[in-house]
Amino acid sequence: MRIEALEPFFDEGLIESVIRQVKSGKEATVYMCRARPWTGGEFFAAKVYRPREERSFRNDAMYREGRMAVLKERDRRAVAKKTGWGREVLFGQWLFQEYENLKVLHAAGARVPRPVARGESAVLLEWIGDESGAAPHLREVRPSHDDAAALLDVLVGQVELFLRENLVHGDLSEYNVLFWQGGLTVIDLPQMVDPRFNHSAQRLLTRDLENVCRYFARFGVQREGRWVAQGLWDRWLRSEL
């Protein structure tokens, strides 16, 4: 465990112990932590990103479009030349982006984990689940037809809320949606793109909706993801105008 990544959260008095590892992926590892009583919660999720040399964010350049403008000129040159510093800049930007996306969406009322704190290589988030473990992923749920239709409506509504906040998830599927107490929570948001500045945004939105519609089709809910995406995109364009 890269426990040093969690030291800021101990120092700030946010967590008192690490209970166990919950999930380990190519980009990050998630730990269940016990919260300090004053925080008002019982547990937190700590998401620790792997070092840049170990991580493998797919199609990173596609998601970066539109973010480069906020970098200093020296950092932009380092990124363009793929220097060691440039890679560090991208790593920090990726983590920062997830935390900022969570803040924006949580404030807008979206069903995402509440962001608690951010360190150099980790973020601390609301725990979705209970003392026995994390909430199951949507892929582990087997709803009835009626429940599946209702869940799909909720998820499409979340995608539209994201879009109203000028964000597209970009990697949405049954693998990064949690199901808990009858509700859905969307997770894993570092790759989100701003459709005002990213030329791949509509394609990513369409892929997101095709993914979730394909999943719910297993339970007899027939929706054409590309047409759902087109409708959301058209409404977003009109709102921008």
C-alpha cells in the first residue's frame, strides 16, 4: 500500500485508519478508511492514483483536448515534448480534474460521491456502501424489466445533468456506476471532457449512452443509445445558444 499518499488525510484529522483495499485497477487503487468522528461520517473512500510510470490511461490525448489552455507556457512545452516534467504535469492535472469535476457535479445535485479532500496523488471521497463493504457495481445488479427501465431513465438524467454543467463522462458503463439502496452513483470521473472545447465530446457522449443502453437491453429495455445521445446533444446546443 502506498500509505504515504494518505498521510495528508491523517494529518488533517480526516481519517484515523485504513481498513482494507477495496479495488485495484490500472489507474488507481481504492481503500476503505475509517473517518474521524468530527467529520460526521463513519467511512471514506481513498482513491490513490498509481505513479505515472505505472498508470495507463487509455487515449489520454483525446481527453486532454481543451485542458491545455489552463497550463502555463512552460508546462505546455514540457507536455508537448513529453519530458519527465511534462508527464508529471499531466498526472497532476488528471487527479486535479477528477476532484474539480466532483465538486462541480456534487454542487449541482448530481449522483456522484461527495469530494472531501485532495492530496498530491490521492483524493478522499464519500463512502458509498456500509461497514461490510462498498456498494456493488451496476454490472452486478439483476433488476426486473420495470426497475431496469427506471434505472436507465435515472442514468440518462444524470448524463444530461452532467452535460448542463458542460461535462461529458467519456467512459461511462455498468463498470463505473454503483447501486446502493435503490439508487445509482456515478464514479471514476478524471477523464470527463468539456464539450465546448473538446472535439471528441459528442462521440464520447454517444459511446457513453450506447454502453448503458446496451447493458439495460439485457433486461428487455430497448433504447437506441445514439438517438438518446443526439437528443441530449441537441438540447445542450440550444441551451448554449
